Amino acid sequence: MKKWEEIYNYLLDLIMENKVKAGEFLPSESKLRVKFKASLQPIRKAFSVLIADKLIIPVHGKGYQLINSENNKLFSFSYLYPNAKSIYKYLGKQKVDNELMKKTHFYYEDYVHKIEVKRYIGEKLYIYQISYISDSLLKRELDIEFIQKNGLMKFFTTSLKSPIGFAVKKISTSLKRELVDYDIDEIKSENLILDKGLLFSLGQQLMEYRESYYNEEEFEWSFIEYYR
């Protein structure tokens, strides 16, 4: 990992973990130079990427300020629903065949990790999710216990070789239950919302493909996950 990527991930963690709030300033260039034993070039590169991500703005004489806009934050499910819980189940590592390649857009014969996620609000299953994560972009072994404790987004920011760049979504409405490949009896609806997501690195490499299923009657889309 390049030095600027290490600094970028550190700053992004501060934002995602709410250690720096909207309107507050990120650590100064001088503090980052000491912490990372780095020159100004990688530090300013990290800040420039955060500016391009529309997460911060430079303020003359003060530093870099977190933008006060709900639409410009990197959202996770736990951020949107702090009282909710997610249950993660590791379904194994598999080689991408033709069918999976067409479905997920990962390269043929690459390896991916498959994870099942059930997201609850109270006792009700709100989202059923299947995620495929690129094995080649991981810098350490996939740790399902870490994911259960910290969430997928935290895992991505600490375990991938390249910083997160952007996400693409496609939402299908009124998907008939019989067309769904998975057994989701806990969602009591004949029609489901299918949310397909692709997560890319800054270098535009595919990191994750996910399918999320919602109860049609309870689905509401009112935020932008990755705004660039």
C-alpha cells in the first residue's frame, strides 16, 4: 500500500467512525507528518482524494473541514440505523465461473468470498443480503469475526489493498418472490425490492458485488451512499 493510501484510509476511518463530525477539522498536515513519518506530498494527495470524494473542503489558514451535508457521508447500515443489528455468515470461497461472472462482473476464474448478511431492526428482518468480495484485493485473510464485530464497511477500509472509490447501484421494483434464488421466509411479502450494488476501488477495480432484498412495503430510498 502506498503511503498516501495509508493516510487516506486513516482519515476515512476517522470520518466513518464519527470521530470527526461535520464542521470539524481533520488532523493537520504537521500532525500527519509526525504520525506517518511522511513528506507533505502523500499527505496532500490523501486530502485531495477526500476533496474529490466531496467529503471535505480546504479552509485557508485552518486546514481541512468535514462537509456538513448528510448526502456526502459514506453510509453504513449501522450509521443509518444505530439500534439495528446485522448477522454475518461466511459461505465460503469460490472460483468465478461463467454464470457467476455474468452475474457479478468479476473476472472469470478469479476467487471471491461469499457472505450472507441478515440486517434486523428490532426483531424484524429488514434486509437480506448476499455479498461477493474479491479475494485478490484483500491484503489479509477474510475474518468473519472481525466483520461481525465491526461491519463490512470497516472491514473494507482496513483490509483492502486499495481505498474505496465509488459504488454503483441498480434497484429493481416488485420482484416476485418465486424469482428469488434464496429462501427468505423471514421477509413476509410476495414482492421484494432487489438492490444490486457494485463497489469499486479508486483504481476502478471491482471490490464487491452485493444483492440486497427488501420488503416492498417497507422500502424507502432517501439517501445517496457514495456521492462524487
